Amino acid sequence: MTLANKLTLMRFALTPLIVVLILMHSKFSGWTALILFIATALLDFFDGYFARKRDERSVFGRVLDPIADKFLVISCLVALMIAGEVESIVSAIMVLVLIAREVFISGLREQLAELKISVPVSRSGKAKTVLQFIAIAVLMIPAPVEELLMHASLLVATLFSLLSAYQYVRVFIKHAKVME
């Protein structure tokens, strides 16, 4: 078990705690959730960093790292919706698009893996994850936040998520045509 894999597993373990803290809906639990969320998002950076730096890349990490990201993002977005932190219809639609994108791409990646097609993580995919983390952190701030800031962070995350999804779909379509 490498350090990078341990950090990935730690992200899995922290996510339910963050969700519970969001749902407790108090100022203290909100700030605690935000701090833990930021720490968990930083663990995503550090698990990849240590895997590359120490040359500890593994199948375990390659499979679980994106699942840990999706688990954190989807769990927090759903908890924030339940807690009433996503108040406008526009924001709710963007949150649902983010969740749908994560589920759709997971299925697409599974199909690509079945076809023995590897799609390396792109810069837009990494940017998408960072922008999703920022948007979620903005939604989690347990103090009044300008609605424009919330909408803008969600919009940027949604646009990058769709761009990243398009790249996966393009690879899938290209290879699907070859397979016909």
C-alpha cells in the first residue's frame, strides 16, 4: 500500500464526515466541513504528486483516484442541495449537470476500458476537478456569499466539466467507428 493509495483511501473516509457536517447545518459544522473539504481536495493533489514523485503509480490508484473525486464531488453537491445551499433553479440545474456529467463519464470510461482504450487525464480534466472543488467550496461557505459569485463559480465548473466530457465522447466516438 503506497502513500498515494493511502491518501486516496483517506479521501474516501473523509467524504461521509464532510457530508454529515454539511447536513448538520450550523455555523461551526459548516466551517468544519469547509476546512475538511479543502483538506480533502488538497489530498487529491498530493496523492497524484506522491505517485509521480515516488514512481508509485498503480492500477489501484489509477482506478480509485477518479472514483474518490467523483464520490467527494457528488456527495457534497447532493448534501448542499439537501441542506438548501443551492437556492436558485439556475444553480440547481448546473449542479445536476455536474452530477450527470460525472455519472455519464464514469460509464463511458468503463466502456472505453472494456475496449482496451486508455484515455489519459487531460489538462482540461484536471482543471475541471479544481474548478468543481472551488465551486463546491464557495457553496459551502457558511456566511452570506454573493449569489453572483456562486453562479459564476458553478458556471465555470459546469462549462469545464462539459468541455472535459466532450473530449471523452470524442475519443469514444472515434474508437467506436473503428470498431464497427
